[in-house]
Amino acid sequence: MLIAFPNTSLEKLELIDKIQRSEVSYHFEEEIEASLQMIYEAYYECNNIFGDDNLYVVALGFRLLRQQGYFVSSDVFKKFKDSEGNFEKALTTHVPAMLSFYEATHLRVHGEDILEQALVFTSSHLKSMMPSLSDFFREQVMLALNQPICMSLPRVDARRIISIYQKYDTRDKVVLKFAKLDFNLLQKVHTKELSHITR
């Protein structure tokens, strides 16, 4: 499933993200690692993340690779700054890009000033966008602002993400169905184990 997509495809990145956020990635550890390795090699060969000018793709790829332990330079975000050194205002019109960029900023290390600036930029713009967002995006933005992915408890976050996608997202029904089934099965296992312990 993951290997079938091209190395740098947005679809592959989104699928990996959805699998990880739904907390079913433990079923696909080898496939995810192999896919991210190929993505990283493509990044390293080009010295740029996909050679892409799409903030959503760059931020999502950056976050997924950093989460997996790959070094990706924060310089990949320099191309989204204007001549005065500020992030381009046009970036604020694409909610998924802003949300992905916001999540990427939380994987910064000491001295990455561009990601510090990006955190201020994205959080202020996401907060100001809230009243005009659709319910689907509003719930995702609220969840991210309250608890970014890297600071959340994966199982709890998975339940919230499943709920959001169940209500609003019509794509990737297979991943959603699998995540719900996995979540419910694990819940039954934990309930059974708890009843054995308390006897």
C-alpha cells in the first residue's frame, strides 16, 4: 500500500500521517520506515525536500521525517519568506498548510530561529482564522493549538482524530474503518485484562 506511491508523493505523506495519527502504525512499521527512508534519500539527493514550493508538502514531509529521527534542515522553510525576511502572507490562505507548518515547528531544536518565527506566525494566524473556519478545520486547529502532535498521548489523540475524520472526512474510509476496528479491539483487550487483574 505505502510502497506503491512515488517516493515524494503527497498521497504517500498523507497516508503515513493518517496511519500514524490513527495509532495503527504499529501494524505498518516496516512499510512506514521503508517509505520514509526513500523519502529522506530523495530529499538528501536533491538537497531540498521534494524541490517543492508547496508549504503543506514541505511541512508535512519535514515533520514526518523529524518524528522518525531523520535530520532535515529547517532551511527548507527559507523559500517561504519574502524579501524582508517575513513569512509570505499568501501562506495564511491555506489552512492545511498552516496547520502542518505549525505542527512542524514543534520539532525544532535549539538555534532554529526560523522555526521559532514560524511558531509565532502560524499560531497567531491559526487563532485569528478560527471564527471563519469550517467545523472540520476548526476542530483540527483547536486540537493542535491545545496539544500539538508531538506533545499528545497517541492513544488519546487517535480517538479524537478518528472522531474528527468520522464526522467530516469522506476520503480514506479504509484507514478510518481499520483504525476504529483496531481501537475497539484494543479497548476490549484492555477491559478483559483489567477484569482479570481486579479479580
